[in-house]
Amino acid sequence: MNKEKCRAQRLKTVVEGENQDFENKEPEQKEESVTGEFENTENKVTDSEDKGKSEIKDQPKEQEFELTANETRDKLRKALRALYYNVTRTDAWVNDYDSKYVYYAKEVYSEEKGWETTTYRRSYALVDGEITLQDDEVETVVKVLTKDEWNKVESERNAQSIEFEDLKKFKKETLEKERKVNLDKVFDKFDEKLLGVEDYQTLKDNNVDFSIEDVENKCYAMLGRMDFDKESSTKNDNSVGVIKVDTEETFEDDNDNNEYCGGILRKYYKK
């Protein structure tokens, strides 16, 4: 009891001291004091509100809606029924499904064979809890095999895969050899005239992206460009050509009775 009385007395003394100080202040000081207390209180409220908003913002979002396995199966069943609803004498039901495909049986009636059931696979999309079937229906085969039968099927499949890979390798090697032979024939044809040309050497070193016909056409193009350049340089030569004629030479048909060119050239080769 004595401790509580002492504590109360100290609290009273502090409060009375603060009140006494306030009363002793000038009017301007009182106004500043009240304003300061108000601002401190307002800041405390604002900080509290911001803290509350921050806590709400930082709260984890609710998990997105997700269908259960039974709900997904039911929606797939309804989607299949709706797909074949207007198809005469046709029905379909779900056998199984995974995250990408729905596996189902489709029953069709005909006068000749009656009701026939065939199994299919079709992909689907699940968006916002709604199922959309895709247009990629593929017929499937469903069989029940014993363990020995399954092992035999797997063994044969593996053997076929190995054989297929060997055939692909053989075909690739054969085509590469055939291509090399044909390339050598093309380059042998142009080596004499294009050997030493930079573009030609580049084509010989790097031609995997071109067919044999393309390589040959490129070689012809290089050769044509070289001939064109030579012809252009000849035309630009302004020198005058001189033809020399032996003055003692006579033409076989130039005689006294039959003068060659009417004797016009006689003075040039006859003394």
C-alpha cells in the first residue's frame, strides 16, 4: 500500500508541475505548446493508420480458385456431352484424364453394326474454372496386357527405335558422301579459272547452306564477273593497233589477169 501511495503522489506532482509550468508561460508560448501537442497526437494517429494499411498490404493473397479432381472430371463430362449433344445417335463419356488430355469413349449407332464404341484422346484447356475442349481428337487403343506381353511390346519397340536411329545415321552418311562427290565435280570444273579468287575459296570452305545447284550457279556468276571485268578493261584501252604486211607477199589470186581487190593493194606490197 505504501508503494502505491508513493507512486500516485509522484504522478500527481509531475502532472501538477506540468500544469503549473503551462500556467506560467506567456500566451504565445501556451499557443505553441498546445499546437505542438496537437501535431504530436495527429502524427501518432497517422502513423497508426499507415501501419494498419501496411499490415493489410503485406498480408498474403488468398489462394487462387482450384477445381478438385471430381469437379474437373464432372466439367469434362459435361463438355463432352455438350460437344456431341446435337450429333444423332452419338454419346461420349470420360474414361480418364490428366493435366493436358481427356481420354474418353465415344459410342455411335448405325443400322448395319448397331452401337460401336471407340476410344479417343483430346486436349483441353482449364481457365478460370471452365473447361474448353480442343479440336485435336485422336483415336486411341486401350488394351489390357499381361506383364510378359508388355515386356515383349517394349522390347520390340526398343529394337525398332535402335534400327530407326541406325537407318537415319546411314542415310545421313550416304547423303554426305554423295554431296562431297558432286561438290568435287563442280569445283574441279572451275578450279583452273577461279583458283586464287577469294570468294571462290570461301565458297569451297563454307557451302553447307547451299545446294549443289546453288554452288554451281555461284561459280558461274564469279566466272561471268571476271570475264566482264576483262572485257571492260579492253574497251577502255585507247591504243591503236597496227597490222604489219610483208611487202614481198603476193596473194594467190593476184596476177596480171586478176588483180586482187582491183589492184588497189598492189602499191602496198609490190615494188
